[in-house]
Amino acid sequence: MSESVTRTTLTTSPGLLASLDPLLREWLPRQRWFAGKGRPVTGFSLVAATELLPPGGKLGLYHLLVRAHQPLVPVPGAPEQPADCYQLLIGEREALPPRLAPALIGHVAEGPLAGRTVYDALYDLRPAELLLEALRTGARIGGLRFERDASQDIRSGLVPRLVTSEQSNSSVVYGDTFILKLLRRVVPGVNPDLELPLALAREGCDRVPAPTAWIRAELSGDSYVLGVLQPFVQGAADGWELALRELAKGEDFGAAARALGRATAEVHTALARTLPTVTLGRTQVQQLVDGMVERLDAAAQTVPALQPYAPGLRSAFAALADLAAEGRTWTAQRIHGDLHLGQCLRSPAGQWWLIDFEGEPSKPLAERRMPQPPVRDVAGMLRSFDYAAHSADPRIPGWAETCRAAYCSGYAEIGGVDPRTDPVLLRAYETDKAIYEVVYEARHRPDWLPVPLSAIRRLATDSGTTPIPSQAPSPSPSPFTPAPASPPSPRRPRP
């Protein structure tokens, strides 16, 4: 282990956070991964601070876990909700070189770092190298635990680079060998982003990159997963970008969608083999339906455009409850939980991988770890094909329908059951997902609100008997005929 690692100590001085407070109030809400946008930060509390490089030198480095306190609504005096805990890697220098200008947090005016410049250290080579070295050597630094799979080798000297397109987390690529995903908003407990890939690796499922190493924090009896190091899939394209490229060329994506359906089913069957499954009867299904109806009612209050469709949407949920009341049961298991094209990678050879098993970050950890019907993942992917189709200008008629049908066919080839043979369950989950999208778009991207609303119109009138064609349309010499141009749309919509 390097000397810089062995000399680190746990820092508990409140003066450190106090000196950073005014800078973090300005900088933190501007980050893509900050979850509390739209509500002011009223203060911070320190969970833990660890010196990774000693202060006073050319470069200082702190690992911080801080809680950001915010009111429930952006009104002075409003009650606060439980504070989110964020992982920060703070570097401090006398001045930043030009290459680190995008990482600037600010200049500290007082406290132990007075006169120094602080910045997001993930942009810097030395801090990123230190993280990999700590993982390679299995270091323990204060409450931080750097752990690894001893059967996998981690070479030193790999050059790091920050992935700048991340949203809810941050990632660093080392050479073209590893990628380290650092979770930004962290909660105590077993994180599925480590739990499920480890379980799949034990099961021998090669559709998910197996974790090589990981970072945890052990603090006051609580365990936090902070980051996961996995093999970097060199040359791979994420499914969203790949779909957009094929759309731009007017190419059929059906074969790729079928292969992705097979990969999804492989992951689901492996998870069902290695982790417990449960049976959902009338009581459990009614609880699921109640949650769906509750989300619909809240969404209709938030987005009035939903209100005319609410009765039809409720019928999708009522039909599922009726089946359960008649004695129908379903199997629930661990699933991905937030599956869409952007959560998939395809190699140049055509192999698909599923990534990012964290689940919906806005959901409580206990809820993200609950067994659920696999069709929830299927519904998420079907909605993602619809989003991709709406990104084409001009639109390509039938593209989404072809992909949706091919994906379900591929899923059936491995899973043994075609999701379309349970149309009531599929409609309920696709409806629930579309309602979530409506609220998201209304809040963040109103220009894209017509995309989920078009699905809402279909789902509100769909009896649940024919949600997707039983087969993809037969190929023809010119299967895609451009539709009239649609209004300009923002690039890269993601549900």
C-alpha cells in the first residue's frame, strides 16, 4: 500500500464542513446527480470525513459523506424531509490548473482550508489513481473499506478518465480495463447495484459484468455501499445511442431487440435460480394495485392533462385486481428494477449486457430490493422503445411496434413465457410506468410530455387483450416509410 494511503486518518472536525458550507450550497444543486433540485439547501450535517491525502501539501484530498437538509417545498419555514446523504470527493489546492477548471467548487474564505481552492477531485488523475490503488490493495482507511474479489487481478498504473455523461452517479474508466461507478446519493443497507451482480456472477450469468472490487463505509453500525469496480466493456455502445443511430439511418432494430429480450430473460432466470422467489396472491396483488392507483391519483393532481384518461387507466389496475380476486397468482422475484435502453450495453460482436442494478434511485432501498413480477422490467423496456421512436425526425412508422414485438419474442425464447400472454399484468405495469413518465416530463421536459401522453391514450382505451402484435411485421423491401415531420424535439430523451 502506498504511503499516502497508510498515513490517512479519520477527520471529525466540524470546522471542515463549516468552511465548505457556503460553497457547497451553490455547487451541489448544480450537479446532475443532486436529487433535491428545486428546493433550497438550508444546511449540511457531517456523516463522516476521511483524509485520503494529508493536508498542507500541494494536493489535499477528503472523502466526505454529508447530509443536505432541504424543506419539503421551496417555501421559507416549510418542514424538512429526511436529508439525503451524498458522497463527495473533495480535492484542495492552492490554485487549480486550467485542466481542472470544470471541477471548481470554489475558494475557501475561512476555517481549516482558508485560502485554498476546492474542487471535485474525480476530475483529477492523482485522486482517481489513489482510489484504484486502495481497491487493488484492499485498504482500510478510517471507516472506508476497499474490498475486492481475490480471484480477479487489478493492475496498477491504469490511466483514469472521468465519464462526463453520467447523471445520477459518477464513473471513472481506468485504461480500457475497468470502470468504477461511485454512487453519489447513498443510503445504509445492502445496495442492489452490488448485491445483484455478485449473485449473478456466482450463478455464472455472463450478461452482467461481474464486480471486481467495491467500496463500503462502516459507520456507527451502518454499512453503506459507495462504489463498484467492474470490467469495462471496450467498444460497447449503450442501447439508447445504438437505437438512435439505427433510427437515423432508417435501419431495422428488430434483430437487436430480439437479442436484448433474450439477454433480459437470461438475467431474470438466473436471478430466480439464485435468489428467493415469492408467490403473489390476492392480498399482495391488491397492495400492488393500491400503490398504482395512489400514484395515478397523485399524478392526475400534478398534471391535469392526465385527468380525462384517469377512469380508463384505473380500469387497467382494476382488471389486475379482478384476476387476483378470481384466484390468479403470479411469481415475484428480484429484477433489474429500472430497465431501459440506456441500461444496456452491446459489444461490437452483438452481445448484450445489462448494467446499473441500483433500481429507481428515488425509491427507498427496501422497496428496490423487494421481489417483483419480471414483467415490470419488460414494461420499462417497451416504454423505452417508444421513447426512442419519438426521437426520430421524421418519425418512422412501425419502428417501436417492431422492436416491442421482437423483444417479447426473444424473451420468450429463453424465459419460456411470452410476456404478451399475460396482457392484463403487462398493461398494468406499462400504465404505471407511463404515468411516472408523465409526471417526470411535466416537471423536467415539458416538450416531451406528448410522448408518454400518447401511450396514456392507448393504455386508457386498451382492453388488455392485444397490447402488442403477436409477431413483428414481416420484412419488406422498404419496411420503414418516413412519416410527416414532427415538431423539433430535444435530443436523447430518456424515460
